[in-house]
Amino acid sequence: MIKFKSLNFWIYFIQSTKLLIFLGLFALLLSVFIPIIRKIDQLEKKKELLAKEYAEAELKNKELSCKLHLLKHDPSFIERIARDRLNMGKPGEIIFRFYPYGYVPLNKKSVNKLENKEPVEKKP
């Protein structure tokens, strides 16, 4: 009977040793591959960010190309730009300036500040 008990001990010992070796190899593989997996995740996030920036730049490029085409070939567009941004008008026209919706100048001083493009303090 002593032989069976000692034989039984060695069987459990060998199985537990195999399990420990397997767990050790698994831990070694994890310690090697986890940094690589993290790096891949970081690169994928960076790729998504760059794709978003590229799409925005592509959209801006299309808008600028369209505006360039209009500036080269559409005289009415040039006239509208001149009227809106440069406050130009045809001879004999009177130019009216409208301030943004919701703001009404309180006095002549604040109107002068707006025309000089200085910041205006709002009074409660």
C-alpha cells in the first residue's frame, strides 16, 4: 500500500508541474504580447484621428476650390464679396450696416466704438 500512495503522489506532482509550466509559459507570452497589443491600440486611435483630420482638410480644400472657381469665373460673387467685406457700393447707392441680431447700441459712444471695432461694454 505504501507504493500506491507514493505513486499517487508522483502522478499529482507531475500533473501540477505540467500545469505550472503551462501557466508560466502563458504568463511569459502575455508579458511579451501585452505591450504590442497596447501599441497597436494606440496606433489605431492615432489612425482614426488622422483620418478625421484628413476628412476635415479635404472638405476645406473642396470649399476653397469652389470659392477659387467662383472668384475666377463669377462676377456676381466678386461683387457680393466687395459689398459685404469691403463696404463697397455702386455710385449713388447708400450703404446700411446692420448689427448682429439681438444687440442694440445704447448710446452714440457705443456706436462709435463699434465702428472703430473696439470692444463694447454692455450695460445691464
